[in-house]
Amino acid sequence: DQQVKQNSPSLSVQEGRISILNCDYTNSMFDYFLWYKKYPAEGPTFLISISSIKDKNEDGRFTVFLNKSAKHLSLHIVPSQPGDSAVYFCAASGLVYSGGGADGLTFGKGTHLIIQP
Amino acid sequence: DAGVTQSPTHLIKTRGQQVTLRCSPKSGHDTVSWYQQALGQGPQFIFQYYEEEERQRGNFPDRFSGHQFPNYSSELNVNALLLGDSALYLCASSLAVVSGANVLTFGAGSRLTVL
């Protein structure tokens, strides 16, 4: 039972254009959504997050949109650059765990973004 | 400032053997989580350690166990290895939060191959 779904295994975008990566979730208890980027032979690195009380969060070239009613979020990268070529993971978590730390993240399978020169 | 370091980077074991993977968290972090990433899949949460105790566990059998030491470093142990345990094992550290997203810093992982 996949609670976080990234239905596009790969996406090819021309340099300078907008990249849009999509993510759907099924668990209405999720409160935070995060995007991670992963290069080969490296661990995932945090990109941007959004709380369920917001519908948009922006950080430089990266914007995440959240549509709670549709249980859908998207990551927009504008303009796309060659260094953006990587695997992007959507992840979700619940509230802070009462025992300390925070809820474990549930990841999607990832989307491989390829920026064409 | 060193990030999350994991060892070994690669290892090969045979079915039925046991393996121990090690992780040093990023400086200043007190919480360590372990994830398993099979080929073509996203990372899957195994468990999380905070204050030397297992605080939360994902859907993994008891063959997977762990430990956190007073210096916050951690070990992941897997007993009675199966072929299906072949994966990249990612360690992630974070600072315990009272609210907000669980922003993790990941290591590069330990690639385990079970033959």
C-alpha cells in the first residue's frame, strides 16, 4: 500500500524552462511534506518543505504547492539548470512523535529529472 | 563540519549471516533514523533512535535491530540475512523538534549485497 506516489519515473525538461514534479498521497494524517534531491552515490539532500496549513512555499528557484483536498503536491523549478538533473523524492510525515524526535518519513519512489541543454 | 558518515560503504554477505552497519550523525544532531532503499524504490523507514532508545519503528521484522550510543552514533544490525535484504541502507540524523517538519540529513549509505 503506497501512501506516497510519484507516478512519473522520469521527466525530461529543457534548460531554462520550468520543471514540474508531481506527488500524490493517500494518508490524510500527513502534516508535513518534503522534497529531497539525490545525486548518484550520495545521500538524499533536503530541498524544501511545506506544512499542511499552507498551500505554497517558495525558496529561490523552488516552489512547492499543496492541494490538500486533492491530496496532491507539486514541486516547480524555475528556471531549470543542468545541475538540477537528479532523482527527486517526495516525502511526508505526521505530527511530531510524542516520544521525542519526529515521525518517520514516508517516501515516494522518486522521479528522475533530466535537464537537457 | 562533517555531515553524516556511514561505514562500511559496500559489503557482501551470504544468506543467514549477520551484518552491522555504523553511523555517526551530523555534529549537533541527537536523533538517528535508518532507512532501507531497495533498487528502484524510495527509502523505507526502519526505525528511529533518540536518547538511546528506539522511539519509532517502521514495518520491519525483529531481525532488524539497532542501538544508539551516548555520543549519538548508531548501529543497525540485521540477523539471518535474506536475499531480499540487499539494498542501500541510509542513516539520517536530525535534531529533535517540538514542532515542524522532520528535516533529515542523510549519509551516502551502506550498500549491502546478500548472495
